[in-house]
Amino acid sequence: MHKSGFVNIVGNPNVGKSTLMNALVGERISIITSKAQTTRHRIMGIVNGEDFQIVYSDTPGVLKPNYKLQESMLNFSTGALKDADIILYVTDTVESIDKNADFLEKIKMQHVPVLLIINKIDLTDQNKLGEMVEKWQDILPLAEIIPVSAKNNFNLEYLLKRIKELLPDSPPFFEKDALTDKPARFFVTEIIREKILTNYDREIPYSVEVAVEQFKEEDNLIRINAVIYVERDSQKGIIIGQRGRMLKRVGTEARKDIEMFFDKKVFLELFVKVEKDWRNKDVKLKNFGYKLD
């Protein structure tokens, strides 16, 4: 008998959802930085075995939206509750337990198994963890609580075992050699965006979107042209930096990671364009692949 299911990872920003997904998939599918709102899309990572297929989904951190881009990010998170066969609600040992109570109410109303993952247990002690488990049992009494450290791979084997046990009987949803539902271009934009998140401060990373205009694969080389969109002229200057130094640094760091990802030499050319208030424009958001109501 073959088992398959959608295992959707949800939770607040910065609790380690992407680190957990990458560890469970065994590949670097989602970008990871210390900044909140690093994940903007719903990203699938597929794990195949002889008699099972697990389709993990990493989702944006749940937040109260301030503009249309964040509304779309919330749509990805709430949408992941609707088609889940198993929900992994990820919290950690640092965040306030009652944060985003509205979303927790939605979790309570689901009719599928909920595994409540307490991540980053390496940052606390046994007593505090015990208190946390008790509090969570009161809030989500039907959830099974599993403490882990995604970063240190602690207790992930047990988590995987439980996921396999809870998977419904089903044929595979994707080809058995599939790793993700996203095209190659998507990972290029994410890698470039990750470098922007790590190299710039304040509002810059949140005002930026990346689009690949050319992705041309040759025998031993991939030629890529990508555009970094910003909302204001002043942001364009910051992205480029004095004598183009910052843009060059982002390009070099991104190219190295893209070469590792595709295991091929890459020629990467970056451009910067101003698209005023793109985070609130439906047409632009749809072009960038965001889901709007």
C-alpha cells in the first residue's frame, strides 16, 4: 500500500519553519535568514520513498498585513490549512505562546492531525520546556507535541516516523523523482533575494522583489539576467552602492550559490529598476507569483 500526503508547515515568523523544511527534505529548498518575512511564497519540497511520498509546504510567517504583499503572504499560510493532510504548527522556545491567537483558533478547527513542533529546544532547559509543553497542551489539546532542534537535527527522525504513520493511503501526487513544484527560475530569484536580505538593513529587503528575465542553459554554462525591483529612487542608489560595489557583492554571492544549486557555471547579470509602490499593485504582485483573493 502506498501512502502520500500534504504536510504543511505553518507558524509565526522566525520560528525556524524553513530550517525545519530543509532538514526534513534533505535539500536547501527554502532560503533562510535571521530576518522576519524571509519566506514570501508557499514552497513545496517533496520526499519520496518506495511506498510513500511526503509533500512538504513551507509557508510565510503569520502576520497582520500592512500592505497587499503581506495579504498575499497570509493567503499562502491560511490556504495551507485547507489542503493539509497533516499540519505542522511550528513554535519555538523564545516566542510568546499566545502570539497570533486568531490563527491558533483556525488550527483548532482543522479536522486533520496537528503536530505541534517546539523548535530551538537547544536554547532552553528541561524545566522550562516542560512548562511550555503544559501550556501548549491547554491551548491545543488535540495536537501531538514534539520538541525538536531543526538546526541540530535533534528528534527529526521521530518526527519523520510520526509523519509517515499519519500519512493517508494514496498514490503519489507528483512524479517519484520530483523534488519541488517550483521552476528553476524561482530558486534563482530566491537566492538573489536572500543575498539582499543579508547585505542590506532596515526597509530595503522588504521593498525588493526579483524577476528573472533570461535563463538560458548552454552545455557548460547558464546565462541569467535578473532585475531587482525597488519602490523608490533612493532605494535604487542604496542597492547599487558607491561605484556599484554593493550590487557587485550581491551578484558575486548569489552567483556562487546558484552555481552550487545547479552544479554548473553561471554568468549572472543584475539590473535595478524602480517600480513605485509595487507591494500594493495587484498586477505587479500577480506577475511576481503572489496569490490574491
